[in-house]
Amino acid sequence: MAKAKLRVGIAGYGFIGSIHARAVASNDNVTLVAIAEPDRSKTESVGRINTFASFENLLDKKRIDALIIALPTAQHLECAAGAASRGIPVLLEKPMATTLADAHKIRDAFLGKTPLMVGMSGHYHPEFVGAAQVIRNGDLGRILSVEEVFQFGSAAFPLQYLDRKNFGRGITLTNGIHGLDRLDTLFGIDQVLDAIIMQRNFSTGADDESELTVRLRNGLNAKLGYLWASSDLFNAHFRVIGTDASLEVLPFRCCTLRDSDGDHVIYRHSSSDFASAHLPGISAELSDFIELVRHEREPRVTLVQAIRAQELVESAYEKSGFEPHSYTDPS
Ligand SMILES: NC(=O)c1ccc[n+]([C@@H]2O[C@H](COP(=O)([O-])OP(=O)(O)OC[C@H]3O[C@@H](n4cnc5c(N)ncnc54)[C@H](O)[C@@H]3O)[C@@H](O)[C@H]2O)c1
């Protein structure tokens, strides 16, 4: 007999919450039964799914088998703790929390009781899955350099991330965590050697520019650069150069291996729209979460890795001594 579908709720129906809903809709093992979202304009088109004005209401009133938390980062702790106390398994968006201390509280609320998985989606996006495979196969030869750049302008990125009160800190936390996690998973990071973290382009108190240097376990220093700009811009790549070949990932676009025979496309997204290009990764992440809930199978991203990524971010902020020089409460 076919297993009953997991009844899933989503807390926060903004940019990534709505993509999670698309992933749920295309997965036969789950059904979306509830959404918590205070902004009614965002849930107008969801049809007959129960909607609640806050995650507290959803948790109090609706029976669900699992919860996807896609709330502003500052609300992750309260919502995750509420789910844990009710024994509800959670897929929690990254970063786990605005601080490492809060990430520890979330981990402790679930540990040994209820499944928790952190949506470090970089482990699931096909262009990065392909890149990881090439690196692990040793196809690049001896690694000579590793670099990640993620720069985008206000026309391309969701301005909500500048809201320090809701999303905490800034670009190093919100975007840098992906790169630090990636380099740690692929090569192992010994330590963050240097971090220049700045608030230059906006005035909300969030860091919007970040240059990190990390020492990898293979002895190389790798560079990571992040920028939120006020101009229109999208420039993002993850590049690894080896003695035999080089590899370039253009996030949400493609992954290409270059060797003496020419260019080999490892993966190319068919969609050029940014939100749709998230979908394959978010869908694969959801499948992993379902396996965790149903079969207690360890997910691709363990809790240890998610905490480690948060530790690396914390270490970068400590190294830089970054303090916001102005803070505007957007409310
Ligand atoms: N894995 C990824 O690649 C990825 C991509 C984007 C965002 N994220 C993460 O997802 C989280 C959300 O980011 P986003 O870009 O979707 O933000 P968003 O602002 O677009 O969405 C958050 C939503 O939560 C709603 N909300 C606020 N308070 C609420 C409450 N009490 N109850 C229910 N809903 C509430 C807001 O109205 C908003 O619609 C962040 O932690 C972010 O870092 C991850």
C-alpha cells in the first residue's frame, strides 16, 4: 500500500518560501496543508490551502507532519523551538540563526528528539553537485587556486536582506555562509585567515561587502568575495583551477569543465529566471528531508556541517571586527 503523504506546512511565504511550495507541489510524497504568512497579498493565489497570519497560529491550530521554515533569519529560533517542542520535524532555511549561540539553541532543541535538517541548498543545486563530483573524481589534477565571487545589485537581489533586525548582520552571513560551507565541504577549511567586512553601499547597518581569505587543508589560500551593490549588477562564479583542468560554476546558470580538449558542459539550467533556477536544488533538498523524516536517513547536509558553516561565519566577523557604522530600523 502506498504511504500516506506527509502533511507539510510552510512558515514564511516570501521569496524562498514560495519556491519551497513549488517543490512540495511537484513531490508525490508530500502535500502542502498550511502556510503562515502575515502579508496576505503573497498568499492570494494559493487556493484552498489553510493560511495563518503567523507561524505561532499555524503551530497552534494545524496538525502537520513536518514544517519548512522560510522566515526571516531572526525568527528561525522561535519558530524552530516551537516546532521542536511539539515534536514536528523541520527543514530550516539557512543560515540557522543570526548568531552561533542561537544556532546551538536550535540544534539542542531537536537533538535526539525530532529530525532537523538545515537547507544549505548549495549541496543540492545541480551545477554545484556536478562541480563537487568533478573535484572528488580528481579530474582537475592538483588544485592550484579556488575562488568564489557573488556580487549582485539591488535590481537583482531581494532588498529585505538589508534589514539587519530581521535577517541579522549582512552579506557575510546571508550569502557568505554558502561559500564557506562549500569550501569546507569540498576541501576542508583550516581557518579564516583574513576578513575585510564593510558597510559601504547601504545604510541599514548590514555589511554589504566582504572579502574573505581562508586557509584550506591542502595548504592553499582561497578567496571569497561578496557584494551587494546599489547599481544593477550580477556577477557570480565559483572557479577552481587545477594542473589538468579548470572548473567554473556560474550559479543558477551552468557548470563547465575546461581541459585541453575544450569546454565540457557538466550542467546547464534550462530556465534563465532566477527563482525557477532555484527549483531543482530546492526540490532535491526536499527529497532528502523526506528521507530523513520517513526513514531517519542522515541527510546530505548534517547538522554538524550546518553548525560548522555558522562557526566559520562567526569567525569571519570576529576576524574583521566589523561593527555597523549606522543603523536604520526599516520599520
Ligand atoms: N537556501 C537558499 O538559497 C536561500 C535563498 C533565499 C533565502 N534563504 C533564506 O530563507 C529565509 C527567508 O528569506 P526570503 O528571501 O524568502 O525572505 P522573504 O522576506 O522574502 O520571506 C520571509 C517571509 O516571512 C514572512 N514572515 C515574517 N514574519 C512572519 C511570521 N511571524 N510568521 C509567518 N511569516 C512571517 C514575511 O512576511 C515574508 O513574506 C532567510 O533565512 C534566508 O537566508 C535561503
